[in-house]
Amino acid sequence: MNTFLGTSSVNIYRRWVQDKKSLPLSDLIDLTGKLFYGGISSVL
């Protein structure tokens, strides 16, 4: 699970940079948190 979170976080950040940071960082953090929480809570 730790590997998933670490790898996914880096991939989301890389994609955000590739997209020229079109989304405000605070929105990216909020969305990423919701995606991770929803994904993890569905398995626990």
C-alpha cells in the first residue's frame, strides 16, 4: 500500500507538471487526497 501511495503521488505530480500546472496546486492536493482516501477506504 505504501508503494502504491508513493508511486501514485509522484505520477500525479509529474502529470500535473506536464499539463503545465493548469490546476491550482491546492485543488490538486484536495482531489488527490479524495482519490487516495476513497481508494484506500474501499479496501480496508
